[in-house]
Amino acid sequence: MKIAQVAPLHESVPPAKYGGTERVVSYLTEELVRQGHEVTLFASGDSKTSARLMPQGKRSLRTDPDCEDSLAPHVVMLEEVLRCADEFDVIHFHIDYIQYPAFSRIATRHLTTQHGRMDHASLQTVFRMYREAPLVSISNAQRTPIPWANWLGTVYHGLPLDLYRYTETAGRYLAFVGRISPEKGLDKAIEIARRAGMPLKIAAKVDKQDREYFDEIIRPLLNDSSIEFLEEVGDPEKQELLGEAAALLFPINWPEPFGIVMIEAMACGTPVIAFPCGAVPEVINEGATGFLVNNVDEAVEAIGKLPSLSRKLCREVFERRFSSTRMARDYCALYEKLQAGEHSVELEVRQCL
């Protein structure tokens, strides 16, 4: 199958350090190539891939000091995709909805994975206008605000099985990985760790829009010898950080579409203690790969129950449910449906151990 993957340009594919969507696009692209498909990747010029790369600019927008308008490079990229659209059996977009005005009127088979939250009221206007646009959700919970949209299926994210190693022995600290923003709950994670009497290691980036929140709310909380702030880390550092942690703390307070760090922890054999927002209950099996808690008190209590969990089972569930091989297989099932002319299909997602 000839497949185009169209990635956001904010980060390289894969990202050098933090990055969600671009990381998933990379894992999917490489697995599709491995399975024998002819894949073309539209991504920033500093991306690395075994597919055919159609570079968009020299570097990712976040690392480009000359980038003044992030929309303009995406518009240029869409024109390039449009000009060669007939070359592909399927075009797979990962850039929200900006392609709809151009691609809703052509016959080329295309679909879009929505990677973000869908509960903003303004989005409903867009998806009602382009109601026939084929969409893929990354969790069933993500669909909740617009269940009437043309959802082809839900495909959970997946990681290469050899990306992280299983670590049998739990460490004596807790970990937090992600963005520093109000919805990610780092302040709660710090409170949980302090009340549990355990060190906390934090690997996180601070975006420009969250700098004030970091300076005013989070920075004062870091003045504690038991709290270690590592800033952003890449996969090698994440292996050590997550693999040697007793648990990953994920005390979010927003409708999380997926939460890839949870499966990164599970890949290392590390359980997750999380607030049950958004997709979390779909990813974490209560009492098996972690604990779902509703507040700080319950989180502290759950830390005391960590020895009852099997780190080996965490790894086994990851391999069964969240591999990039499974992710690519699920997407190929949707590609084949589109090729057959079925533009409104459902891919069943089985939530099981």
C-alpha cells in the first residue's frame, strides 16, 4: 500500500526529547515500512525515517529561532501534499483539521487521527461543517464531546517493543513525566510524594504559555531536597527514570485523550497511579497495571499497595495492548476499509488484560 503520513511541524519526527504526536507518527511510520508498505512522510527537515521523507523546512518549528508564524509552514506543506495526492492509496493526517477545506472536495482517500482534546466548543463548528471527514480517535473517551462525528475507529497508541527494557526491581522514588501545565497536575504529584515520604523525580518541559504558571506555582514547590527537577529528557534517560521508579504519578485534571507516558512506564514494568480522567481508565487496568484514585489521600494510600502489583504483568499488558505492531495493524485495517470505499466504519477496541 502507498501511504502518506502528514505530521505536525512543531517537532521533528521523532522528537529529540519531549513530543507526543510526532513520536507516535514516527513509531507508526517505521512499523508500516517494516511491514512492507511504501510510506512517504511529510515532516520537518530534521526528521529521521526509513520512509521517503518530504522535508518541510530545515528544522522543527520549536527549534527554529526565525519561526514567527507556525501556521504558514503547514499551509505550504498541505499544498505539497495536495499536488502529489494521486500518488497515494491513503493519506493519513495528524494535523488536526486545517487540511479539511482542501481535502474535503477531492476523491483521494484520507483520514485524520485526532491527537488532542475535543471538548472545546469552537471545534464543534468545524466538525459539523466537515461532518463527513473520516476521523480516528486515540481513545473512546476522546470522542465524548462529539460522538456524532464520522469516527472510523479508535486506535490506541503503541510503542516499539524494544524501545524500553523491563526492569524487575522497583526503586524507592516516584516519577512524573510530561508538560508542566495546570491540567497535568504536577503540584498534586509533589503533594502526593511529600505525604508518602518518597522522593520525586520530575522530567518535564515548560512551554512559553505555561512559563508564568511554572514560575508562580511550581518553582516554589521545588525548594525541597526530596524533589529533583530534570527538565526534558529523551528515551535513554527516560528508560532509567521510569524503569527504576516505584511508580509513575499521573494526577491529571483534564480529559486526557490518551497519555503516552503511561504506556512508557508500563513498558518498563512500572505501575501507574493516576486520576481517572479522560482515557486513563482505558489504559490502566485497576489493581493490575496501577491504581485509579480520585484525590491525594487515595493516591498516598495506593503507594502503600504498590508491592501487591506485578511489574512483570505491567510489561506483559504493554506488549499485548500497546505495541507499535498492533497500532500499525489497526490502522491498516482502516486504510483497507477506505480503499474498499467504506468511509464510515468502526474498528472495535478490546479493553482487556
